[in-house]
Amino acid sequence: MLNLLDQTSDQLRGWFAERGLPGYRARQVWRWIFARRAERFDQMTDLPGQLRQALNAAFRLWTSRIAAHQRADDGAEKLLVEMTDGQRVECVLLRDDRGHCTICISTQAGCAMGCAFCASGMDGLARNLTSGEILEQMLRLQQCLAAGERISHIVVMGMGEPLANLDNLLPALALAASPEGLGISPRRVTISTVGLPEGIGRLADENRPYHLAVSLHAADDDLRSRLAPANRRWGVAAILAAADDYFTRTGRRVTFEVVLLGGVNDRPEHARSLVERLGGRPALVNLIPFNPVAGLPFAAPRSADVARFADTLRAAGLAVKIRYRKGDAIDAACGQLRRRERGQE
């Protein structure tokens, strides 16, 4: 049986057309799933009974289950979602004091990038997620919302490298953005990458105003290659050139993320190196104090070092934000909950 969420809107309309049924039936199905949060075809009461039976025979509406659900006092919620083949991925709901509900979703089971400080890639890459499996994370998190809450932003910053799975990510985001889906503007979607120049170019080709975030972590090739081994293939210069091209073609300011590791990349010389690389760009630098992960030899930076790092960047004219951590109590760093549930921590 097919996962219904793996079908594009055109494919679902085609399924109805093959049966001599009008295309608006597809819109009804999407409305039941995304707006009314239906979990079964028999709940779609404005569809004829025979059609509901045909849908039930042809498609699976859910292909995942929630293996673990954690909640934090700050409103963050984290799900460990298990797919039909037993692969597990993590997704997170973050609430802020402005009433925004941001979801963070995964694109791969595991990760091949091998970043030294990340729990997601400690066991390597298992496989890409399908479009339907990406959408199911959104819907699972939507089920966590209270009455009156709605998803406001999507961050593709969970497990895996999004640009290595664009074939499945882009259709999922297109449906999420459509009026038939969640109706979330592409301008409220952020895609985070370790920096795959070819993937950045392909994303620019889409001509969609997604916000691009590049996980830079260090401006020096030697240090960055130790922290993010994928850098050895392209180098910082090629990644920055691709990011500049993305800004030129989309008009969207690029964010550069730096996970600050105590004593590793949070020194004044690292800040100055970043200024030399990024100076003059209309970019935002997002500083992320490291969230300690069991089994990894890194510590969180001191608050004073984070503040000094930020001050150095601001003094050089760079826009800076410090991302204060949410969900520490629920293993919110990518990959932590999955490893804990597998008894690896």
C-alpha cells in the first residue's frame, strides 16, 4: 500500500481522475488531513462511503508511530518517531512567548556528514526519509498543539543533511506551503545545511524564498574540517560563494550558524577569523552554545566567552543572535533521544 502523504497534489488528483471523480475530492482529503487532523479515512464524512473504502484499500494514512514523547517546562516537546522499517527520527515543537509554534523536522535517519559534536551522525546514515515520512513529522507535531495554536514556522534542522535529500524534502515543503496543506509561507521555512554547494545551487533554482542557514562553526578550513569533515570536499570559500549566489538569486539574507564549543572554537581569534570571512556580507550570525552530548568530548562554552564572541562580531558590523537553548530537559539536541532509547547513553 502507498503512503498517501508520498503523493503530490497532482498525483492524488490523477488517482481520482482515473476513477472518473472530480479533482476537488483531493482537496477534501488534504483538508481532512491537514486542517481537521483526521487519522482515518472513515472520519472523512463528506466523502462517499465507497470512496472512503477505496482510499482505505489503496493508501496508508499513517506509516509511523510515536516511540517516545517528552515535554519540557519551557513548552518544548520532542517526539521520537518510528517508521515501518524500525528506523527512528526525532522532531521537536518549540513555543515562544510571542505565540509562535516552530517545528523542527528531520530529513534522514541518521546522517553521513560526521560532524564531531553532533549526536545525529554518531551511527552514520541509515537512509533518506520519504516525502510522506517528512510530512508525518509535521502532522505528529501538529497533534501536540492546543486549541488555538497553529504551526507558524518550519525549521529543517533535525537529523540528517537536508540538501542531501532534496528530492523528497522539496515535495514535502511544497505541500506544507500550499493552501491544501498547512498553508505555511516559504518565507517561514528555514533549511539548515552543513554546506553542500551543489545543493545550495539547486535550492536557489527552485526560486522559492526559503531561508538558508549554513552551519559554518569555523571560518578556518583546518578547524572546520575537524569539526565538520564534509568541509574537506569543498572548503569554506566554495560554501561562502554558493551562499553569496543564493542571496543574489533569492534576495534572502543567509544565516551562518556557529555551534560554540568551550575552548575549541569560542576564542577571540576564532571570532576575528569569522569577521575576516564574513565581513561586508548582509548576513546574520547565529551563535549556538553547545548542548552537551554524552559520549562526545566537548563542553558548553562559558557565558562570558559567548558574550565576548558576540561583541567582537557586532563591533565589526555583523548582525548577531544568540540562540538560547530550549528543551535541555528533553534531550533536545538532535540524536540524543534516539540514542538514549537505544541504550547508547
